[in-house]
Amino acid sequence: MKNILLLFADWLIILGSILLSFSILNDVMLVDYQANLGAFYFILPIIITIYSFLTYVFGLYNVSRQSLQELVYIIFLISVSLTTAIMAVCFLVREAALAYPRSVILLSACFYFIFLFIWRAILWKMEKMHHGRIPVMVIGYNTDDLLKSLRKIHKDIYDIKFVFNGNEKDVLENISLVSEVFLGSEISLSVRSNIILSALENEVVINFVPKYDDIGLINASLLITDDIPTFRISKMVLTPDELFVKRIFDLFFATLGIIVFSPIMLIVAILVKMDGGSIFYSQERLTLGSKVFNLRKFRTMVCDAEKLSGPVFAGENDPRITPLGRILRATRLDEFPQMFNILKGDMSIVGPRPERPFFVEQFENEIPEYRARLKVKAGLTGLAQVFGKYNTQAKEKLRYDLIYISKYSLFQDFIIVLQTVKILFLKSSTEGVKAEAN
């Protein structure tokens, strides 16, 4: 109900911003005010629908877990996307093509960006003041990364009161003193069950890092066997129909991407060549069924970067990365040639990032479930890229990849493509730059 009210308030801001623009420009630039206004009212339902969709895609309603800077960025991104979409609609819809003035579209974009930010910033501040920091308990072994995230990224949200390993007695004695519990993945099922039961009895919110076998339950369906309820877990593979539709999706977006970004790729190619050495870097990676293929990128390192070191991950201040290469990596421009890999059929637009055979062998020895990510084609982007970082550990990226495979749908692919736009200019998403080699 809260989100519906927030969305309704946003609609009013969008409507008010556009009407204000009409009012300001009426005596200055508009020739036929009534016709112009009529064109706006005609496509207003489309505008509202697009805005509602964008707020879902870019996560505007998850305000409590965002910083003020992230909030500004999200609202800016939504405003730009909405403005672009309105122009596209005006181009496609005959009734609005000529009558809806571009001057109104651009002026209203400035207004609703400012007003939405002010409105959302007030809500953000009120929520912080009202709720304060939430007292939490962290439970489990090897929870250093989880603790680091809570203390660094979410320090304004959570107040860590207790940190326990799997000692059930300590947890049960203190669980009533916190509002939320974070469970690590390395806790026995019996202990985890008792902790969850105690948390429910004390009305404490549970957050837990899923075990790999938990992920299969995400899309489990209820199957009644006589009078016994059972959950049915489907195979973590795509059906022939899903593979066909996904291939059409890949061909469309890869072709569109090559056409739209070809001028940028040409400029990047010239700059890399002027920097000395080859333009492209080719490297063996694994895709569906452990098939080996040659992945192409714009070169971001000095030539023969691994001649002496052998296969190693790129570090944050890796001296092998060229100055131009740092820019290309930070903006993901080095990844653009992979659209040709997608056309060829080696990769998909969305899927687990392709990894090198050398590292896959290491990861599979440490994490047997790692081979499951090769049940689908490697992707240019994916859940791990949208919600993780370059330096996110392999075991955490694997969880994202398994979640993606378990929940696969064409709609999910489309959402991930749009969410990828959101992370392109976020510094936090490139933090560390350790997960990709070359």
C-alpha cells in the first residue's frame, strides 16, 4: 500500500511538471495550446505506464538501502529514460507526433527531475530519522565479507549488536534484543532451523545467505502427491523453446547494439591503435557445455601482459593496464566487441560471465556446484554484474548465476539489460576491478 501511494504521488509530480511547462511556454512558443495539450493527454497513460516500469527496473522504491548520492543518480537515470521514451512515443504515435512540443518535453524533464529529487530526498531523510539504525545480529562462520558490507555500505542502516558463530545457545539468549538477523551460509541445517524458529517467535526479521541447494527452491512448484504436499524442483536447464526465444532475443539486441554503437567502437579502435599494439585482445573462455571459444575485447593491457606471470586476475592498480585501458574498463567499452561473439552464437546477451578454463578448473575443485553455471550460454551481462562488483568473490557470483538460471525468463533478461544501464557509471560496481582478467 505504501508503494502504491508513493507511486501515485510521483504521478502527480510528473503531471504537474508537464502542465507547468505548458503554462510557462504557452505565451512564448506554443502556437496551438489546446491541440498541444490534447496530444499530451492522449499519451498520458503511456507516460504513466513507462514511469511506473522504470521505477521498478531501477529500484526507486528501495530507498532505505540507498545512499543520497545513489538516489540522485537513480532519479536522474529515470528522468533521462522517461524523456527519451516520451520522444520515442511521440515519434511512433501519429496523434502526438506533431502536436506534442519537444520544448515542453525537455522543460518538463528538468522540472520532474528537480521535484522528484526534492520529494524523494525528504522521504529519505524522514525515514532515516524515524527508524534510526536497525539493531542486528550476524551469525555464522566466514562472515567477514558480510560484516564488511554491513559496516561499510549499510552503516547508516544497521547497527551490529552481536556477532556469533554457530553457537546456538548464545544466539537464542540474545535474539530478542535485535530487530534483524543475518545468517551466513555455513551453518548446519538443524541450527539454522532452530534460529529461524526462535526469530519468528520473537518477531525478528531473517536475512540469510542461501546455500547452493537452497537456490533450486526459488521456482519450486507445489505438487500434491495424494494428500502429501511436495515441492517440485525443475532441472536447471533451459527448454528448447526457451533456447530458441533467447536466441532471437540475442540476435535482435546484438544487431541493434552493433548498429547503434558502431561509431563509438570505431573511435575506441582508433584510440587503442594509437596507444600502440593490437586493437583487440582474444582469449579462450568457456560457455554452454564447457565449450571453448575465443572471446574478443578491446585491448586494455600492455601487449603480452601474461607472458611472465601466466594467468592471473587483474588487480585494482595493476601496472599492466594502460591509461586508456582503465577508462575502457571503467565504462565497460572494452566489452563491446563481444556483441560479435553473441551474433556468432558463442555467447548470449544475458548469462553468467564467461570464465577462463584455467580458473574454472580451480573454482570447480573448490566449489563443485560451479560447473552448474555452464548449463547456459555465457553472457555479456548478468545478475552478478548488475548486483555484484568486479571484485565479488567467485562463490558469491555463483549464487547470482544459479539464481538467474533457476528463475530464467525472457522478461528477466529484458530487465537485466535495462538494469545494466544503471551500473555503467556507478563507481561501486567497478570497485576492485579484480574479477576480470584482461
